[in-house]
Amino acid sequence: MATQSLPKVDFAALQQQLQAQFRGLNPNDPASWPGLPKALLCLALAAAIVVALWFVWLSSSDEELQAEQRKELELREDYKKKLAQAVNLEALKKQREQVQQYVIQLEKQLPSKAEMDALLSDINQAGLGRSLHFDLFRPGQVSVKEYYAELPIAVRVTGRYHDIGSFASDVANLSRIVTLNNMAITPAKDGALTFDATAKTYRYLDADEVNAQRKAAGGKK
């Protein structure tokens, strides 16, 4: 039985043929290149595009990673705050109750609209009780705030220094809140002194005034 011999491959000639395809290539006209250089050029371009896209994807992924890391830190801090609040919930409730009781006590020191006349009389009696002469006692315009109303009272009394000091102390110790502002003392006749001040007293708002304030605040929004 006869055996067929395989054809011999001339690798040297093949190598020369391949090298010949790369000689004299015109870089400005890749379309005229032989098949092998064209194929290698396409592969190189494809590889470059894949690498560029890879780095772009890595860059965007890195930004997303940093954003998620920042978000994680914020969530951790928020968790710590809420955990501390949860642990101290009972203490916070007690503090809230104490604050509410304190607010109620302060509200009790604020007269209502009906009690304002009595408070003005108390201020007047405090001066008369110290033998002071009232040269001026003029309530001003009521200024309504968000939760309370403020009434300024222009006061001018004449008397001895110690009596004026006692009068200021008596006003400060009234059961209702009264403050003395813009105080000034000037000499008067016969060694007496004139005391000028603006006494400010405060009262809580009644239901109608509270509703009016809420409507006004809603209109501003």
C-alpha cells in the first residue's frame, strides 16, 4: 500500500510573504493595505476602544463607589444619633415633661386680657406704696407676637433714691412678669430724683388671637 507524503511548507518563503505585506504601507491610505495589516489594524483599534471604555467605566464606577461610601458614612452617623435617642428615650420624655411643666408655670405668670387692668393697678400701687409721685403712667400700643402680647407702659416717678430702688424691686417681684427697660434717673427739686422707664408686661393670647395669628402665618407662607 502506497503512502502519500505531506507537502512540505516553506516557512521561510511564507515569512517573507508576510513581511512583504508590511513593506511600503501608506499610513494615509489604510484602505490600500494588504489583508493582514488591515486585520491587525482593526484588531488594534478594537482593543484600544475596549481599553478606553474599560477605563471610562472604571472612572464612573469609582465615582459611584465614593458616593456610596459617603452615603454609608451619613447613614452610620444617622444610625448613631437615632440609636442614642432610642437608648435615651425615657430620659428625653422626662425632659420633655419638665419643659412642658416649666412652660405652664411661665404661662401662669402671664395675665390674660381680662387681668391686665389689675396688673396695671398693681404697678401703680407699687409706686404709691413707696411714697413716689407718678408724673407719667401711660400704657402704649399692644404688640402681638406669635405666642404672646406685649404691652409697654411709659412710667415717670419722682421720689427719693432708696424709694425708687424699692419700687423697681417691688415691680420685679410681682406675681406677673413685668420688666423695666430704658431706665434713666435725673435730679429733681429738693434732692429728689426723677425715674423714667418703660415697663413692659406680657399676656398670653386668647383663642381668637391665636387663631388670627395662625391665619396670618398661613397667609405669609
